Amino acid sequence: MGDSSGSVRRLGGGQLICRHCGLLQDQVQTLSHELVLLEPDMRVLAHEVPAGRRWIELVDGRVTVYGVCPPDPFQRCRIEHALACPGQQLPDLWPWLTSLRQENARKAERESQRLPLPPGGEPLADAG
């Protein structure tokens, strides 16, 4: 018997911290059961992403490269974190991707300047 809760079970997921920039990246399993690191919370139009770099999410949570050329104009896909990582040198594939990398650099800088939370993870109350 399987899970009767009605929810779809997701395979091989989680998040890791990028060693280049310190931002989170989603660890997602591919159809061949390998792991790929994707940019979290981002689904872009597939026609704006280079062929071979378009990752389509499947019903079970795995991803596969979307090789349809030309892509469906409304198809959304995910991208590898390495394309958006401000800590890695990559070619300027598209202006929007360069903008995303610049925004991620600003985000990494802001997060690195945050004060660390005390043990237990709760911020201290304002003693004013």
C-alpha cells in the first residue's frame, strides 16, 4: 500500500550552501538518479535559457533537460545555480542572467553582513 494522503512524494531533494557564493541552491534528482544543483524559487521561460541548460520538473519531483527546439513559448524551466552564481566566472549568455547574477552578488553581500543568531537560532529581544 502507498501513501493515501493524496500528496505527491518528492524524490532526492534538499538544499545546500554554494561554496562559491554562500547562497542556497536546490539539490534535485535527475531522471538518471544523479543530482543537479538548481537556483531556488526560480522558474523562467524556457526560450530564454540556452538549450541543454533548461531543467523541467516532473510530477515526482525529478528534473530532466528540456531539449525541445524551439521550446514552447509558455514552457517554464529551472536553471542550474552555477548560471546565476556570482562567485563563478561564466560567459554573459543573456542580459537577464547577468542581472540575476548581479542581484545574487548583492544578496550574498547582505547576508554575509547579517549578525549571526545566538545559539538556539532565536533573535534576542530588543532590550532598548
